[in-house]
Amino acid sequence: MSSRKSAITDYPVLELIKNRWSPRSFSPEPVKKEILFSLFEAARWAPSAYNEQPWHFIVAHKEDNKLYPLIINTLVPFNKQWASFAPVLIVCVASKFFSHNGKPNSYASYDCGQAVAYLTMQALSHDIYVHQMGGFDKESLRNNLKIPDDKEIINVMALGYRDTPDKLSEEMKKTELAERQRKKMADWTVI
Ligand SMILES: Cc1cc2nc3c(=O)[nH]c(=O)nc-3n(C[C@H](O)[C@H](O)[C@H](O)COP(=O)(O)O)c2cc1C
């Protein structure tokens, strides 16, 4: 499988950071529960405003004929095409209000992002890749999963072991094999 996806960095970074990317071709191999527990344990130790830990994760395994379709059917057609390969889908949901005073938590989605980053890096250490998605119908997903109004849906993630790009459409295969791109550091910071 392609090795060009490893980031070509200007400065040294951790191998895990270099090697993380968002694939679309996933192997049908299931992800063991013990490994999923490690992923969530990593998320658990992410920092958060007031140590609120506003994240919640809803996990659907492909074998689950009820929950998995309730999530996959809310994805935009492009995402549905490739995410259907993933053995696991995870929905990240944030509690919108602080538990200590009931006030709006303006950092809730930010904190979820950090928890997802921790989960993602832990996943990679088990050779499991995470591909996040914003391309889904939020209201349908809220209805399908009966998510209450005091929670905000942050994203949907597909995760699993990688597979050959050959099973993707030609367009997706190109992206799967393409070198990863980033802005230059000078575009967003001055040291
Ligand atoms: C919040 C968020 C939403 C995203 N939504 C989608 C999506 O709907 N479909 C998709 O194919 N990729 C999606 N991506 C993946 C990004 O396109 C990808 O992370 C970016 O192009 C950088 O590539 P890399 O993760 O391989 O480094 C999303 C990523 C994030 C963080």
C-alpha cells in the first residue's frame, strides 16, 4: 500500500503525526472492543475547559444492522460511497452546557476536537485509521439517533484498518494515492 502519504515535513515531528492521514479504503476486518477501549481511554485524557469532558461517542459496528444504517444513511452520497467500507462508525456529540453552572460551554466543540485528535493518534498506534466527516445531514442524524437538543453533533468518523485503494472509484483512488498537501507555516504564523 502507498507510503507517499507520510507527511513530508519541513521540521521533525513525531512519527505518528507524520503517518496519520484520512484514508477512504477500509478493510472489512472488525476492530476489537479492547482496542476501541484504548482509543476512548486516550480521548478520556484530553484536556478540556473546566475539565468538563463534554464529549460523547456513539459507536456503530458494521454487524449492527440497526444502528450502522441509521448513521450511514445520513451521509452525503460521496461519503456514503467510501465510508460504507468502514467496520466502525463513530458519532461525536458535545454537551452544550457546563455541568457545574448550566451555562453555555463555548469550548465544547473545541474540546471534542481535542478528544478526537487523541483518539485518532491512539488509533494509529494500533494501525487503525480515522477519517472524520462533516458531510452528513445533522437533523436526520439527530432524529435517527434521538439526540436531545442540549447536545451538539460534532462529526461522524469512519475507522478501521486500511485496504487497497483498488476498491475505490477512479476519482477517490487518485486522492487516496496523492501526496498530502499543507499550507506553508509562514501562511499562518510568525515566530
Ligand atoms: C471536521 C472535519 C470534517 C471533514 N469532512 C469530511 C467529509 O465530509 N468527507 C471527506 O471525505 N473528508 C472529510 N474530512 C477529511 C479532510 O478532508 C482531511 O482531513 C483533509 O483533507 C486533510 O487530509 P489528511 O487528514 O489526510 O491529512 C473532514 C475532516 C475534518 C477534520
